[in-house]
Amino acid sequence: MAKLHLITYGCQMNEYDSERVAGLLRERQYELTDDETAADVILVNTCAIREKAEDKVFSKLGELKRLKAQRPGLVIGVMGCMAQLHQETIVRRAPQVDLVFGSPAIARVGELVERVQREGRTLVETREAPLVKITAKPASADRLKAFVTVMEGCEKHCTFCVVPRTRGRERSHPPEAIVAEVEQLVAGGCREVTLLGQTVNAYGRDLTPPTDLAELFARVNDVAGLSRIRFTTSNPYNLTPKLIAAMRDVPKVCEWFHLPLQSGSDRILERMNRGYTRAQYLDLIAALRDAEPALALSTDIIVGFPGETEADFAETVNMIERVGYDNVFVFRYSRRPGTPAAAMSDQVADEAKADRNRRLLEVVERVTGQRSARLAGRTMEVLVDGLSRRNPGELAGRTRCNRVVNFDGRGQVAVGDTVHVRVTDALPHSLRGTLATPEEAVCWSK
Ligand code: 5AD
């Protein structure tokens, strides 16, 4: 068998896409290898969301150039968002690259690799194509938790973001195809799925007949053998009362929700074209907590967006404290080619971005630590993942609210079991606990 080495940068959808590519090439007699020096084909799945992500790819391509010098037959491909965004420019900057293809061409990866090998010339394939559901996967993809792409693309046009140019318009997969994929995953041992989309809560609007994420939850919930449903990432703009009710009512949907805020300042939100104010965002949080008091919330924040002043930044700090997030991802604003914000004249200096990033992380540490501390003494449902990373004598799993829990349960429970654990220590980044007695477990409710 020929050997394929895959290098994946970026988001969960990239991980998902890489597995589809591995599955499709497996059908063409390629097996995966971890050793890049042994590969016949190396594919780099890329991210374009920030400049740093792109720098990593070009530095990796520099390393691969040396490998190619030793092995002229090696095929090097660049796929994903950078491929779609930069197209021929990638080959100009990195002539060792033989193949460039965007996400619409993933379904044709086998044919593209074969053409490069046959014709011996560089191929750039970044045309639009209809969305197709690919369920091919490598044997290694059978696992407890899996991603399932349900829609792709984004039409929100936030002024900082390159995604509308890399993933295209919002296009959804039909619910039947998604349910079939989840059933196949469950048959392979999967117990938890994360439904993926760049604006996952806009799911289904483009289908005929139209549907929505709430209806999809109900259908996926019916898959026997599945324990948990998560979904990411959502946009406050499409967060409807119907979806909030479904998060409360559909039993397998976990009490964990990622809702990017980006900034706490109305002035910056407007310049970002986010389509909501901080008051509207707070109303959504109130409605969510009203429906599901145990909900864990996480968010994304950009610091140093053009024109952001210290007063704007203070509003962001205030929102983090007010909402009380369980997890916050902080990013320094990065100028992306072709986006409106890149052309704004009042760019923030790198030192100010770095300073706000550092200060915000301190706030995040305090706020998320307080949220974690609240869980001490509670008995929580845990899906057992494997051995604890810190102490292989213990087991590890995650709560429905997505916290890592380490506990001593060897000999009593197995990986894939759902158990109840009483939290004895709530550390900032993980919980420790002991297996709950049956009485404690009975007290527990969703
Ligand atoms: N600069 C910095 N962060 C960005 N994000 C998206 N575009 C940019 C950018 N140009 C962040 C947003 C988004 C997350 C996936 O990446 O916070 O929610």
C-alpha cells in the first residue's frame, strides 16, 4: 500500500475533513503513516483565520521542501482554507507544492492526487462545487467522540473574518444524511457527536423543505446508542427561542454552549458588523440560563480590533465578569486580506494587543476558576474517555458541561461507560472526584 501523511491545522472541521480525505484515499489503497519521511503523499490541511496560522503552514512547507529534495517522487498537497484563499499564490511562494485544493474539491482528492502523479505538473483546484456528504473514514476514526459536519460556510460577513471567502455560502447537509452518518458512527462505538458548522445555528435554512437545528437535534436524539450531542459554533444572530427550548428539552443535548461575543463594546460590535448589541447578547444569556440554569458557557473574544480603545476593552472585561463564562478563547486581532477591517485606518499597535491579551487572560482565569469552584460537592454524569493524563492509575472523562474529571474507578467502570462522579476538588482546569454511590446518582438530574 502507498503511504499518506496528513498534517492538520485549525478547527474541528479541518480535523473532520482530514479524516474524510484519509478515508477516500484509503479506498485508493493509501494507508496513513505518522512518519513523514516514509510518505508518498503529504497533505497539509490549513487554516487561514489568523496570520499566525498561515505562518505555521509556510514554515512546515519549508521543512517539507528539504524532504522533497531527497524524495523527488513525493507529492505535497495543500488543502483547506489557505488553499481556497490564496490559490496560485501558495505555489508561487512554495514551489515544492504539487497540489492545491479547497474544501469543495475534497470529494475528488483521489482523482487529483492521481492526476498530479500521472501528469507530473502542479494542479490548483479551487472552484466552487456543490456540498457532498463524504462518510469515508480511516479505521482509526472509530472512537467514542466524533465530529459531524452538518453545514458549511458563513454569510454573516463580520468585518474581521475571512471565512465567507474560504468556506463559501451557508450550505446544509440533509438531515437524513446526517442521521445516517451518526448511526454509522454509533455502530463503530461512538457515544458523543459534535455537530459542526461555521454558523451551525443557521442550519437547514437553505434546504428544501427548510428545516432547523432544533429539528435536527430531535432526529439525532433518536439514534439509539448515542449518549450525547454537542454543537458548535453558533452566532447570536440566529439564536431563536425555538433553539433555546430544544437545548432545554432534547435529552441528549448537553448543557454546554459556545456563543462568540467577540467584543463587549457596542461601538466595536457595530464596526465588526456582528448584528447585536451587548444588551441583546445579555438578553440571550438570560433566556439561555432561564431555560437551562446548569448551562456552561464559552466564548471567543478578539482584542485589538481596529479602533478599540481602553474604554472599549474595559467593556469587554466587564462582559466576561458579568456573564461568568466557563471558558473563554482570546485572540489578538489579525489583519486578513480582503476583509473590510484590514482596510480600517485605526489599526491597534501590536504591543497594545499583547497587553490587552495578557490582561484579559488574567480576568478569564479568575472568572472561569470561580465557575469551576461552584461544581465542588456536586454529583455529575461523566462519559469515561480513558486513563487520566496526570495519573494513569485513574480514569478520566468529561461532564455534560464539558469539564474534565479525573477519578479512581479502575476495575469498576470501562471506557465508554456513563457514570456518576461526586466532585471532591474543583481545580481551575479540571475536576477530581470519586464514583458516586447509587443513592447519590439517583439524586442527580439533568
Ligand atoms: N483576528 C483574530 N481573531 C479572529 N477570529 C476570526 N477572525 C479573526 C481575526 N481576523 C476569531 C474569532 C472567531 C474565532 C474562530 O477566531 O473570535 O470566533
